[in-house]
Amino acid sequence: AQSVSQHNHHVILSEAASLELGCNYSYGGTVNLFWYVQYPGQHLQLLLKYFSGDPLVKGIKGFEAEFIKSKFSFNLRKPSVQWSDTAEYFCAVNTGGFKTIFGAGTRLFVKA
Amino acid sequence: DAEITQSPRHKITETGRQVTLACHQTWNHNNMFWYRQDLGHGLRLIHYSYGVHDTNKGEVSDGYSVSRSNTEDLPLTLESAASSQTSVYFCASSDIAGGPYNEQFFGPGTRLTVL
């Protein structure tokens, strides 16, 4: 069965530290990849998405993600986190049709 | 601004009762989705609809039903609530223009507790 794995359930960083959140999926065909973020008390919103082309995707608020097809990975990165990045981050994969599979989420806490 | 609203935001009910969670979107999107969010499981798809009078089962549809009588609304009904249905429920929508790969827009969620 198709699945999405997020390796870290909880991450604690200090401001200005670099961030990398892991995401791996299990599907051998064409995929469309997403990272969503849920800030405290807010709706889930799209951070960035990959459909095709350049595997390095840039999103809002300085986030980027790299699609590595050979590793079935789509890791999220940010060079220097801020306190306002405290949120829960979800990786999601669409393999066709209307079904998008979400990972379990990673809760990031950034210490000021 | 277009948005998705959900009501109620919090609900406590008893086992065996019928519960309906409302979802209303003003994006004029054709695709609408219901998910539940549980610790360690992320978001799991309950039901989805890609147009009026269309509904489809997701991966965790047992005990839930939906109906789509207009573009704006997709109410989710728990026929006979069970404690296992205690969860946070999210409604989402997406535009048909880009097909199913498009960004989904989410509502604020409904926290349901079944005692």
C-alpha cells in the first residue's frame, strides 16, 4: 500500500538553526508532492508543491524542498528558522486520482 | 475573501447518537474532501466529492456518510457515533482546473469527542 513516512515526530530547534524534515514515500510511479503547514490555531495551508521540472522547489517563508526520485524522498529545508516557524508540518503525496496521502506530521518548536 | 468554514468547532456527543458536521466553502471549488486527524496517523481521507451529487469513499469511510446537494456544502454524518470516532475532522476543497493534483484549501477543523 502507498504510504508516506515522516521520520521525526517532534523537532526542537533554536532560532537561526537550520532545519531539515524528512519525508519518504512508497510508490514507484509518477507522484505529485506537497508540504503543508499548520500554525497554532490556524488552518492547514500549502507551503510548497512539486509536480514536474526542477526537483528543487521553493515555497513561502524561505522554505524549500528537494525531490530525489531515486530515494523516494521530498525533504523540507530552511537555512535559518524563526520562532514564527513553530508549527506542524505535513508531507503529502498524490499518485493520481483524488486521493492524497498525508504523513503523520512533524511538530516543530523553535526556541526564541 | 473565499474561505472554508466548519461548524461546530467543538462537539461533545454520546455513543450511539447521530452527529452531522458542516462544511461550507465559498471558493466555488468542485472537489471537496473530509479527513480525520489522529495522533500518529496524519490526515486520513474519509469521503470525497468531485461535484454535485457525487460522493466517494475514502480509506476510513466506515460509519460515515456524506451528501452533496450543491457546490458549497459537504456535510459529514456519523450515523451512530463511536468512541473510536473521537478525532479532529478537517474539510478541504480544491479546484478542478488543475485536476486532483491541485492545492487543497482546508477549513479550521472540528474537534469531536464521543463519550
